[in-house]
Amino acid sequence: MHALDEVAAWPVDVAAVATARRGPHGFGPIASVGPPDRALPWASVTKLATALAVLVAVEEGTVDVDQPAGPPGSTVRHLLAHASGLGPEPGPPVEPPGTRRIYSNAGYEVLGRLVERSSGMAFPAYLTAGVLEPLGMDGTILTDVASGSAAAGLVGPLMDLVALGREWAVPTLVSRATWSDATSVQFPGLAGVLPGFGPSDPCDWGLGVEVKGGKRPHWTGPSNAPATYGHFGQSGSFLWVDPVAGVLCCGLADRPFGVWASRAWPALCESVLTEWAASGPPA
């Protein structure tokens, strides 16, 4: 795919990017550039795996998405959708639940501890057994990032990130109903801040995934549908699924997110969508 040639101009030493389009038998084949098997930090893209582990726990009956969790009045649903009122880092709530979209690493640590208590398994073990191993993500591990592993601790290669993207695009670990709920806007109308891009009203989010909605500016391309969902991380990582175009794209880099990424990623997304659209119907 010629669109991926743009990655060579990124101001990074190492970058690995992949994209695929939905066909009659799922997403594939994969077009990629860069080292497919080099482990790099995922930072907040970890939340996509953590959220999936929580949803697996919901399917198993270990937790309930609407059970109380976090600050008074908050639930698992609030925590997954960054609507619990907790601030970005550990501390008391800064808003009542359900009143504002506050991006919260602390909320995901609460979720990790909840899964531990409810399942009787350490969260890394639960994540590995419930998500990483079933998806064949053998090169990915959860590290202890200043005790913030459930929010930002995964380190792994591009092909494992592709596997996670395929799962978010076409679920195999959770039911279609759970997946549909997760990729839909939760607590519609909440204003907030998209980290790195500024205030947005509304600031749409699903259960773990950020939903593009009407956010401007955004880290995906102008042509990405409002229904596009995914996540990016401060390590230079990203993953999105555009369900309208039937395209997924993800990447890892060895340079932290910054102005370079806020310019390079939307341009790449636009080129990827344009090239897939011009290639005709999938075989």
C-alpha cells in the first residue's frame, strides 16, 4: 500500500504501521510497514485491552457493567467511559459521576482492581488468560508502569496490536450485543477534553474506545466517519476502526506523542482511506 510510504518521513527512529479492510471473511490481508515483531510500549492503547478484559468479565458474570464501582454514584460503565468523575490520576473525584467526560487513568486502575477482587486472579493474569492468549497476542506483556499497568502498561509488537484491532472490529471474545454497546456513545452529550487535542462538546466515548463523533481537531483523518472508534497513546501508538469504510489502522513508534503525531496521523489516515476506497470492492 503506497499510503504507508508516508511513514518513512515521520521524525522517528522506529515506526511500524498496519492497515486492513473488511472483506467477506473478516479483516485482511494486512498491509504493513516497519518491524512487525519489535515490542514497543502501547501506553494508553492498553485501555482497549483492559476494557476488553472487563467486558469478558461481564460476559462471564464476574462483574456487571452497571454495578457500583469507583466514587459514590459511579458504575463500571462510568469508569469505562471516563464519566465517573475521577480525575486523570489517583485522588478524590473532581466532578459528580455522569456530568463531564474526564479522561482518567485512575478509573482504569479501579477497574483492574475490581476484576482482581471479583475473579480472584491478579489482573495481569486475567488479562492474559481472557484476552491476550485467546487472540494469539503472545508477544505482548503487561508491565508495571508506576502502578498504572491497567491504564498504560502493555508492551508488544505491531502484529499483536493488529490482532487487538481485529477483535474490536469483529468480536470473538464477547457477544455482538456487548460489542455494539461498547462501540456506541455512552452518556451522550458530555463535554470534555480530548488529551492532546483540546476541548470538545460533546466529547464522545464508548466502553473503552473513544468515538470520533464531531471532534475537531482529531487524530484520525477528516474522512474518517463519526462512528470511527479507537484510542491513541502517549508513546506514539494508535489504533482505529472505521466501521463505515470497513478499515482498521494501527501503529507504534519509538517517539512520544507530540505535534509530529497530531500532523502525521491524520494525513496518513486520509491517505489510507483514499487508497482503500480507490482499490475497489474487497475480494
